Amino acid sequence: MDRWHQLCKGSPLSQRYARNETLNPAELARLEEVAAEWRERLMDISWFMRMLNESIARQANREDGCTGRFWEGRFKSQALLDERSLAACMAYVDLNPIRAKMADTPETSDHTSIQRRISAARDGKQPQQLFPFVGNPRESMPVGLPFQLQDYLELVDWSGRCLREDKRGAIDEQLPPILDRMQINPRHWLYLNRNFESRFKSLVGAAHSVRSVCEYLGKRWAY
């Protein structure tokens, strides 16, 4: 209940209980029901996103002098079926500041994992706060991301150049090794990176990966 009160005002009963006021048995029983519901919400990602979005929406509405929702939805859940879709998702997120014209390069993109990885890489390290890159898939694979760090940094840089209107297609002949190794067609990669949210719903991956999951789940179509 204390944790819920840190986020919300609670109810008149919970406020009285927090002030150590005496509650009758019926009031205590009702408070137990409400507290059980609050405990579920504290473990619910949907409620987490609601709380997070609400504070941002209130601030934005005050700045713009308007009312209403700031986000279209709380969140979207997508299954990443293979290494290509994982790399696409990571690059899509890391390139958001560049796509929004908030930064010119990955290393100047504040509050991103790619900036932190680049900063650590300059010292020959990987940031301890982030999941490490452990190299290409192989037997006895350690826990981590199945890519080379250098390849991923080159991939993000190349993708960012192609996403920028003034440099689109400028380095087509200098593709990073990861594209060939993962059998990613440059045209398909750019489509995936540009349309990660708008063209893919619950399943993200190569066509054969999506078909395999649909067959496993007994579905005739992916949504």
C-alpha cells in the first residue's frame, strides 16, 4: 500500500489506514480487496506504461495548453523471431533520435544505448549496464547478443546514413559484414528498419520464421 501511495493518492480508506486510524472489520475487508488489486497493478506492465505515459501526457498538455491523450496506445508487444529481427529492433530504437532530427550521429544521440556502447567501446569495453555482444552464433554460446559489437555499430551507422534524406544510398558499396553474414538484402533491411512498427504487428522476422511460428500456433495469418 505504501508503494501504491507513492504513485497515486489511494482511497479514503487507504489514507485513513496510512494515518493509523482505526477501521471497522467491514472497512478492513474492503481495504484488503482494494490492496490486492493494487498489488496486481504494481506487477502489470500495462499499468506501468499507463503511469509512465500519464505523467508525460500531463506535462505535454500543460506546455501545449490542450487536453487529451499524448500517445496513441500504451505499448505494443512484438515477438522477435530471429537474429535479423533482433538487430532491426535494436537499430530502429537506437536511430530514433536521428530519425527525429534530434541528433546527427549515433555518438551524439543522448539517452540511447548506442551512445553508451560507443563511449565504452572507445576504451575497448562494453557497458556493464547493457546486455553484452558475445559474437556470432556458435556452440557453447555465452549469454548475450549474437553479434559482434563492431559489426552492430557499423550496421547502425550505415542504416542511419541511408535513412537520412541527404545521404540516402551514398554508401551502398560499403555494406558492413553483418549484412552478408546474416544474409540480409540491403533493400529488405531498409524496409524493415523504416517500417518496424507500421508494417509488423505481433510477429517480426523473416517470412519463413513467421510461417513457422504461425504453423506452430495453428494460425493462418499473422497480426
